[in-house]
Amino acid sequence: MDSSAKRKQTATDGPNGRQFKRSKGGSGGKWQTPHHKTKLEALRGKSLEVGDMGIWTTCVKGKERQALQEMVSICDEYAEKLYGIKPQAPAEAEDDEDDDIESSIKKEVEGMKPADKPKESIFEPMRMDLDCLLFIRTRSPVDPVEMVHHICRDAKAISDRTQRRSRFINRFTPIEVTGRATENGVEEVAKAVLRKHFQLAGDEDVKAEGEEAKREPYSYAIRLSFRAHNILKRDDVIKNVASLIAPSHKVNLTAPGKVILIDIFRTFCGMSVVDGDWDALKRYNLHELYLSAAKSTDGAAEASKEESKEESKEGPKEEVKKEPKGEPKE
């Protein structure tokens, strides 16, 4: 008897006579519970909007969820430290064993009512549909530039690895204003942001008062980054932004007084002005700051060891005995 006849005949309902793959179970993402949908929408349903301020954050690939948790924790800590804003208490965990399905649904429906929704948080984390990229929307009174500067300045001084606040976060880019990534949009954002720090071209006749009159004009450098955008050209954006600043402010690419950060992501353009220590703070790269602090500590410890070795090679130094001064002998 032919052995092939004993084999079970396979279905060939697929295209070109190929067999369909059997499903291994599960919904395949076609159906989700309301709770699951709400949880996903909390991260993916939010989108960047014109007028947003916040912090772009890059992280280790594949660790976006963990990095987002770290960022929220760091923001909560510094919001309390800088602005006296205490983090919102987490919602109490529900006891699924004591509640039946009907009561669980009732609680969920009650929680969806607008009157029961908590006030908007000052931090709104978002996961972008791009690897290694996150955004934290901030609200007043939080200043993203001030907050990021404090985070990075503190990180630079952390030599103890156990005190590090993050494992997966890389670079921060604070954003003061977000607009459209068009020529007009970039100009509008630039005027709104630069006016706080520089005298704009065409405003030279306006006399500065108080501290502005006493202060020397800042030198500046422009740092631009593109993410998933290929319409605007780098040189054109830098040239147009620089043309808005009065000539009294000079370009200084090595030691600027201020650094203008421009971040263009798809159809959005964000901008901020940060202090000139941006380069010294590793361009706000938290991971690099931790590594630098660790190397400094290790280097100091190594130098101390070498000094001890050199002293041990030289041996104990002989003490020179001095005769006590007395009366001269006759």
C-alpha cells in the first residue's frame, strides 16, 4: 500500500493552492477589552499638537516602555523639587477576586464619566510610532528648559552608580513651543521663542530697559535635528532663523552664550534656547553624563592608587635631626 495514501490530506483553500496557516489562538488584535483599549490609548492615542511644550527623549531601542516610566518618575521628582508639585497618587488596585464581572463593568463605566476624571496632569507621556523616540508634554508652571538643565546638572555630579535615575534614557531636547514644519511655521515659532532671549532684527530702535540694557548681547549657535522629515533643508532653516536675530548678537560655534535647539519631527517644528553649557553637559545626554561622572571618579581613584605606589617605592624618608640651639661655647 502506498505510504502517501496514509497521510492526512491537507486543505488547499489558499491562493495558488497553498495551505492557509492555522491560527494559534488569540484575538490577533481584532478585539480588546475596554480596559485594554483605554490603556493603549493613554500612550498611543495622544498626538503632538501645535502649541505643545515638553521634552523630546531618545532611548535604547526596544526599551521605550521602560524609558517612559523612568522619564515620568524623573519628571515627578523634579516637579516637586523645583515647583513644589507633588506627584498624583496612583489609583488604588482593584481586587478582581472579590468583584464579579457586573460590578467590574459598573466601576469602569463610572470611571469614564467626565465628572469623575481627574484634572489634567502636568506631564503627559507619549510614545511616538518611531523607534527610540518619546515625548513628554508639559504644562505650566513647569519650564522644560529649566527642568532638563537641572536634571543634567545633577546627573553630572552623580558618581555613585546606585544613585542613577535611569538605565534606558539617552538624550533630552526641551521644547518651548511647537509649530508646523513649514517655512512660515518655523518663522512663527522662532519669533515666539527667540524674542525672550535675543533682540530681533528690526527691533534695534527699541531701547532695552533694566537688566536687558546692562547685559552684553548673547553670542549664539544653532543646532538642528531632523526626524522623519525631508522637505525643509538644513541650511535654509538655519539661515532663516539666524536672519531673525539682530546683528548685535554674534555667531559663536565654539563657546556660545546661548544655544538655539531646533527639532523637526515629521510635520512639527519645536524650538528652545538653552544655556551655553549645553556642550559641557554632553548635549543633555543623560547616559553620557553618567559615564563621564563614573570615569572621573574611577580616574581619581586610580591616580590616588598610583600616588600611593610611588610613595611606597621611595621608602620612608629619613628624618633630619637638628641640634637644639644653645649658648655658644667659649
